[in-house]
Amino acid sequence: MQMPPVDQATIDRRLAIAAELRRIVPGDGVIVEEDERRAFESDGLTAYRTMPLIVVLPETTEQVSLVLRYCRDHKIKVVPRGAGTSLSGGALPLADGILLGLGKFNQILEIDYENRCVRAQPGVTNLGITNAVQHDGFYYAPDPSSQIACSIGGNVAENAGGVHCLKYGLTTNNLLGLEVVLMDGEVIRLGGKHLDAEGYDLLGVLTGSEGLLGVVTEVTVRILRRPETQRALLIGFPSSEAAGDCVAGIIGAGIIPGGLEMMDRPAIRAAEDFVNAGYPLDVEALLIVELDGPAPEVDALIEMVETIAEGCGAVSSRRSENEDERLRFWAGRKAAFPAVGRISPDYYCMDGTIPRRQLPAVLKRMSELSEKYGLRVANVFHAGDGNLHPLILYDANNPGELEKAEEFGSDILRLCVEVGGVLTGEHGVGVEKRDLMEVQFDAADLAQQQRLKCAFDPEGLLNPGKMFPKLHRCAEMGRMHIHRGQIPFPDIPRF
């Protein structure tokens, strides 16, 4: 798709703003040329693309503060961006706004083993934190599949999870402190090295706020001792419903695995062909169950899980016998997204969460939706906490297939809410689920959320167009009629 021509007034405005920003961020930190800006036109949701007006790459908190203050004073919109791995369009630029990239904030500032925490800049990768402490027997528990690339600041923005979040929690459960720059340039610090903070839980408010409330410039996270023993099971089932019943059985027995993941046949085959993890190819569904702790406890839990699986109709079971084999089991699951990319020209990655007991029914309904839309779907789940990641396979070169994939995905998310779940588990709302927010929240709920947004960003300049299906001017919020004062969204080019 060809972008519309840029008028001279926009060019002149870009150059004038860039000249001012270069006073704040000298050198190569301000990007104006079209070819260089194109690298930032989308995030991981590549079906949507917009060229930012200007890209700014600051290196210090002071520079971030001065950039935001300048933009506030001149009513310029700002979209924060980390590594750009967001799958919901959370870092999608605006044609009339600045994209504030934090890739140069890539240093670990302090490792404090006595307090079991790490202070890092937001551009440090998730895996980078574990790599910095693993030689001393520590690690950072949240481990999204993109952990080799995604940044810790982005993890905070989306409250990212991962394959071990069932037992060890999401980002919010492992976050101790933040340094945040507000839209007016004010720098605030929340939390610290202590386990709990006094006063209002502003740390919780900022976590998962998708860049709508402030720009994170420093993160303090909790690190954990690596468990004494970790072993994984590969358990195959004749149906996804049987695997879902096993998940419910494991949790119902009071067992909390370190990881509990599920994959269906298309995802199993794609991952095995890609990684050679040792997955069985003659099953309809596969559970990866990891138990950790003291060796005798792990051995006993493995026996219990295998007994539960047998009662649910499992047709195969295999234990990891060493650390390399355990890591290989997980390598297949963590490579599922790129693996599926090898079997389809395009795929649309969804993210909804349901009560665990609803897993068999939801899987059955998704199979029916697949037939309805004539599109294949490969399923990978954080089964233990009900976080679904259906991958809808389509070919964008075929007219109408992207639209069908989007409709299919919307139906999946509506189903999640219908059975008592939510629209997103860790990917965020962004632009992808923005127009579905009214499925989960009524007008009063959304108005209250926007009042919080207004308290942090009264001009609505920070990452506008994300999360809310309708925007209201902050001046109207205290006395608003739900449908007054709406601000139209800009058109978002779709590819």
C-alpha cells in the first residue's frame, strides 16, 4: 500500500520541530529522513502501519523529560516505543506525532543480591536480566516467548507474562520500582528495592498502562534463586478437550507447576519441524508440564501428574532426563510463533484469557469458528492461567483474508468475555482490541478509566488512539454525558 503524499506544510512543521528537538537530543538522536523513519512504521502487529512524523532516540532521563515538556507545551502527540515487539499495535506511530524510542536505554544499572533485585534501563531485554545474574544462580522469572528481543520497559507497559507465569507471576508480581517521566516532564519514582510501597498503588496503575500514562526510564525487578530441580513432562492426548480436562485436574489437585503449556496438532508439528524438540507427532494436543523444587518433591509431583493425565486419556508421556532435554522441550514452545510463520504466509496472533474450566468448551467453539471462516488456526496456550494464543493462518495476498482473520479473532475474544474471561492476558489492548473494549466494559467503566488517563495526561497527548473505543476531552470528564466531547480517531493505514 502506497502512503499518501505529504503536503508542504507537514514537511515544514517536521523540520521546525526537528530543529528544536535537536537542541535537546544532539547527534543522530532525531530521525527525519523517510527511509530511516520507515523502520519504525509498525510494531509486531504488522498489518497496521503509519509513518511517524519524527523519531526521537534520547539517551538520558533528562532528555526524555525535556522532549515531553516541549511536546506538551506545543501540543505534539508522543508515542513511546521499546523494542517494537508489541502484538497489539501498542507502539503504532501517529502521522502527526513523535515516536519516542527508548532503545538507547540499554544498561543494567545495579545488581543487588542482598535485596535480590536488579535496576535496569527500560531498553534492556528480558533475557538480558537473567543472563546478567544466572552465573550466581539467580534468574528473572517472567519469560515471554519474545524474551530474547522484548525490552523490560515494554514488559511493564503490557504487563507481560510467559510460560512460567502460573507459579511465579506476571511482570506486576515481579516489579519493585519504576522511574517514570510524565507528559509535563516531571520525573517521579515509585516503589524501590522494598517489597511493598506505601500509599496508593501507583506502581500497579502504571504496570500494564500501555504507555498512556507516562514513559518508563528505569525499572527495578525482583530476581529469584533458580530452583534446585526442574523437570518437564511432555504428555500427548487424543483431543484438545482431553488435554484441557487434564489442566483442570492438575490445578484441582492443588499442584502448581512451574509451567503448564498446551499446543494443538498444527502448532506441535510446526514447532517440531522447526526446532526438533522431540514432540510426538501422532497426538492432537500436547501438554508441557514443568515441576520444580527439591528433588524428592519433584519426583512425587511427576508421579501425581502422570496419574492425572492417564485418567484423562493421555496416550503418551515423556520425562526430561537432563537439563538440555528440559530446555529443548521449552525451545519448541517458545519458537511456536516463528515456527507457524513457516507454514503460512501470514498469521494473526490473538491473546485472550478464560477461566481454566472453560478451556474444553472454548477449544470446541474455536474449531467451529475455524470451519465457519475457512481459516486454519494453530493454538498455543498458557494453559495453567487460561491465557490463549490462537494463531489464525491467512494469506494477505488473497483479497478479504485479512478482514476474515480479524473477524475470526474478534469472535474468539467475544467468546472469551462470554465465558467469564477478558480481552487480553498480556499483549495489551493497543489498537487491535480497542473497538472491542465495550464488549467487556460498560460506558461508566470506560469513563472511569479515562478519568485516570486525564489525571496523568490532561491534554491527551501520550499514545492517543490506543485502548479506548471513544475518547472524551478531559475537561468534560467530571460532568460528562457519555457521548459528549468525543475526539475522532485518525485513520490507521492497514496493509
